[in-house]
Amino acid sequence: MFQTRRQKIERLDFIVAGAQKSGTTALHYFLAKHPNITMGDQQEIHFFDDEAMFVDQVDYEQLHKHYPPVAPSIIAGDCTPSYIYYKPAAERIWKYNPKIKLLVLLRNPVERAFAHWNMQRFKGREPLDFFDAVREEKTRIAGAPPTEARRFAYIDRGFYAQQLERLFRFFPREQVKVVKFEEFKDKQRETLVSIFSFLGLEPLRSMRSKDRNVVPYERAMNWEERIFLYNFFADDIAKLEQMLAWDCSGWKL
């Protein structure tokens, strides 16, 4: 019987670059189900934000070893949501493959910050209550190495316009698909069809909704916290609306 020859991947075709707590785990789940996609052997490979990989000559085999040999019809992707936030990552990805496609999911930054804090609490990594954590954020980030600092970057990770500007310095708009988390959640089938189309693929036959990475909430965010955070993000949200021609009225107070 004729068998398609499998070959080692030479370059990733796409990356889900962020944002954390914005539906990336669910998107990874659907991408990994597609017969024409390989997502490697772990959900977050963290190659382009690993400083140890970029000290000397970059060995991309350390990235590619996570992927099996594949048929020519298979495209390869990675889902590491910290890439959009980690400043050196955009240029590193561009140097690796300037033709790569990037998928970015964005969530109301106030809700994202609270979900991030809640996840850290759930994992036993966050001793502070939410309001204390966001008020202490700048001090904590300033005194920690980057990999530690981003764990507590509840507010800092939510300045999406800044992060996208960095991406767009390296990649043309047509190589970057930005998706609103709320649309992915409410219109999942349509959004997934458009994502697979962006990747040049037919949609999955079955796209049954499945909540992934759902952590129980310790408590709800109160109004004082919501206002405090929104005041940080208001200008960036307005800039994002202009940049993407989005209506983010659902993110505003």
C-alpha cells in the first residue's frame, strides 16, 4: 500500500502567541484535533521566551524536536501565550520565519487580570488578595527576573495595543489574525471556521464546545477593583479599537 513520505518539520507554520487567560487552551484543543495540524508534544513549548536558547547560535532543533515527522499536507503550530507579552519574542519569531502566521486572542483586560490572579491563587503561587496584588505589581515586577515577573503581571499583560504594535513592526497585518475572546466564546463555530480558513485549512467536521483550563473562582471582582483596573486600560482599549476597527464597548464601564 502506498504511504505518504513523512519528513521532519523545517519551520513552524503558525503560532498562537497570546494572550494568556483569553481562550488559548480551548483554541489549542481544537487546533490539535485537526487532521492537518500538529501542535507538538506539549501545549506551551516556550522556545522564543527562553533566554537560554538565545545566548549563542540559536539551535532550532531544540524547538523542532517537539514535533514528529509529518506528511507534506500537515502544518505545524505552537501555542505559547506569553509570546505576545515577552518583548524579545516578536523579533526572534520573525528571524526564525518571517512568513509565519500568528494567532492572537484578546480578552477584556480587566477580566483577564482577575482570571490571571485567580489562576495564581488556585496554584498556590499568590499570597496577596487581588487589590493588594495589582497595587504591588510594579514593585514586584521590578524586583524579579522576567520569567518570575510575568507571573504577577496582571495589569501589564493587558496593554494589548502596545503588544500588537510590537508584532506589527515585524509582521504584516495579513499574517496576524486577532480574535476577540468574547466572540470565540459566544460564536465558537464561526470563529473557528475563520481561524482554520486563515491557516488555509477546511474546518473541523465536529466542533463541540468544551471548556478547557477552567479554574473555580475564589470570589468575584468588586466594583472598586473593576474601576481601579479600568482606569489603567481605558486609553489602551481606545487605541486598540482604532488599530483593529473593533467595537470594545463591552470592555468599558
